[in-house]
Amino acid sequence: MRTSPLDAWLAAKTGVAPDPPALAAWQMAELRRTLRWALKASSFHARRLAGFDGESLRSPADLARLPRMESADLTAPGLLALSQDEVKRVVTLPSSGTSGPVKRLYFSESDLARTLDFFAVGMSTLCGPGDMALVLLPGRRAWGVADLLARALPEIGARAVAVPEGWTPEALPDILAAQKADVLVAAPTQLSRLLALRAEIFRGVRAVLSSAEPLPASLRRDVQDAWGCDVYDHWGMTETGFGGGVECSARNGYHLREADLLVEVVHPATGEPLPPGEIGEILVTTLGERAMPLVRYRTGDAGSRLPGPCPCGSALPRLGRVPGRIAPDGSITQPRKGGGTT
């Protein structure tokens, strides 16, 4: 079993060994640098963190002293840390309530370059030189998910092709045959629809990456049994820069994009960190200079941290399965549906 390629990527990006203490120390140093940038460049963060001594943050246990960001903060004035001229992509998301302004997320060219880098290494888990990945996910506009995959995969000697807009399951056999796809990238709702097709249509597909929605264990089994392929899952959302974490060949939790993201699992009511294995709310802090820095952003996703080592050999902890969303009372509701990574 091959160790997750994210271990070598993290070591190259951070300059530290892929072990929990070394990575945690690096992330805290990067967080302090990120806060210095946010306080200087974002009037939102300057107001929110006025008087807070970011240099005092030395260990993950210190994170609970930082206030959490809510999804409503994405509409707040002054969050953008760059000029509009430096913004490469703007993504509009619906408000989580029944009214109120839509949320907008801004990405610079360097932000998108980070995503391309992660997509390339993440896809190398299941894809390699000469492979062709057929992408069923939306996001075909410039810098959408399908476009990002098409830009990223040549870095590992592979290529990605997005199916045409308005495709139907009935048209997919001809598309698969024409493209000779080795890998399929799709949302779970799309995979469910495709199971109604003849299994032999997918005989050439070696691996599937599921993304944009939580993957039910029963659907994974059904796809693997019907098509004779391996199914990997990805966790992420627009707020994480589209990519967040991907399973390795052990399929035992998500190996995280920890050179770019600091991911916590906390008690929904208090924001206090939870021990490994305990389900809470996933918080995300974006590391490094970014167009729109997020600090302890409440994703609303439920999850848990899995301690290392992973069966693949990685010593790093992972993010466990995301069973749904965190309700206001702390209970877990139905999983979020599509659009989270488009």
C-alpha cells in the first residue's frame, strides 16, 4: 500500500518532516504570519482582532482563544485583503438564511495556483501519467472545478476532460468510449444515477473520485461492486479553496491540505477543541497570504479527527468521515448537497 502522496508534498512545501509535532509547530508559525497579514490588509480582521496578541499563539490548544468566523461574515465589509484588480475569480454562494445578501468569495491568482498544486498531488493518489479523467462535476467556466482539474492534471502527466453541459446518463456511454476514460470524477448524486446504466459501460474505469457531497458507504460499495473499480472520496468546499482533503489507497479518512489549511474539530457551542474520534464542527483557517483570509471559519460540517498512523503508513492524523451538518442545537442534520466544490 502506497503512503499518501500528500506526505511528500507537505514535506516539500513546509520543509519539515511529516510528523504531527513538526507539522503543528509549522502551522502555528504560519498562522502567526497569516494573522499579521490579515491585520494589516483586511479592515474586517483589524476590527475583529483589535488588541489580540497573535504572537502569543504557540500551540493548537491556543486556537480556542481566537474568535470564530460565521458564514454571515463573508458578507462583511473589509474582508477582502487585496485590491479588486488583483482578484482572479469571484464565487457567489447563496445565503444560509431565507433572506440577506449573498456570500462572495474572492481568489487571487496565487490562491488559485495553490489549488492547482493541491489538485495535482491529490489526484496523483488515483491518477498517473497517461491517464484520462472524465469530470462530471459542474464548474466549467474559467477557474471552476472542472477547469482547475484540466489545468492541474498535466503536472502529473494526465489530462482531464469535462463532459458537455447538459449531459445525460444516456449519453455517457458514447462519451466514455470516445474519451477512453481511466478515472471518473463525479458527485454522489451523479454516481447514483449512473448505477442504473449497464455495468460493462464502465469496464475501462479504474478509479472514481467522489466529491461535492458526502459519500454514503453503501453507494461506495455499490459502485465498486458494479464497476470493479476503486472509489476515493474528497472533502472540500469553496471556502477551503475548492480542495480540502482526499483519501489514500487505505480509504481511512481524508489526508488534509495542511500546507494551506489549518483544520480543527471543535465543540459547536464553545469552540473548544475535541479529542480524536469525537464528532464536532469542522473549522478552517486558511494559511498564507490570501485574497480573503478566513480565521477559524465555521464550515457547518460535522466531522472528527482520526489519529495517526494511517494504514497507508502516514504518521499524520486525518479528517474522518463527514456524516452531515451541525444544527444550531449541536445535532447532526442531513448532509449538505452539491455545489460545495464548484
